[in-house]
Amino acid sequence: MKLDKFVLAQTMALLISIPPESNLGKLLSFCLVTKARENTPERDILKMTTALMEDPSSLPYWPQDVMGLDLDYTSEEWQALAKMGIKDAEEFMAVVRQELENLNL
């Protein structure tokens, strides 16, 4: 995937605008600590993340699928997952969607 400078600037602005303690912030923090194997195509990762956005009920399974991309489940990944504090996947993702809608970039 080739990103231009404007897309990078938008992504950075988005990350800066999100409170770390929000559900969205916790989800993104989890994403930042997970790693994929070097040869994992970006389209596969995009497919996984898009699937979560389209079907929030997959959240209980999604983190382990993402953590398994590098075949190594690290303590940092488990800690980030625990910090998400997910008790109800649908509710967690509904809050994420609301937080996204409330962003004003």
C-alpha cells in the first residue's frame, strides 16, 4: 500500500484527536502493538479490519486473529486487549462508531 503525505497527515491528525481512554483509543492502541509477519499482504490486514467494521459482532474473535498474524502472542498484545475491557462486543463497537461520528477533523 502506498500512502501519500496527505493521507499520512490525516491519519496522524485522527490519532492525535482520539483520547487514549476512549474505546476507539483503546482499539487503536491494540492495533499499534500487534504485528503481522513481514510477508502478510496489506490487503489481507485491510480485509480483516474491514470485516470487523462491517460485522462488529466478530469482535470477540477478531483480536486473536489479528494477534496471530505474526504467529506470536506477546504480553503487550494481551495487555492492550485487556485494557479494552470488552464486556459486550456490540456495545463496545457501538461506542467506537459513536466516537468516530463525534470526531470533527
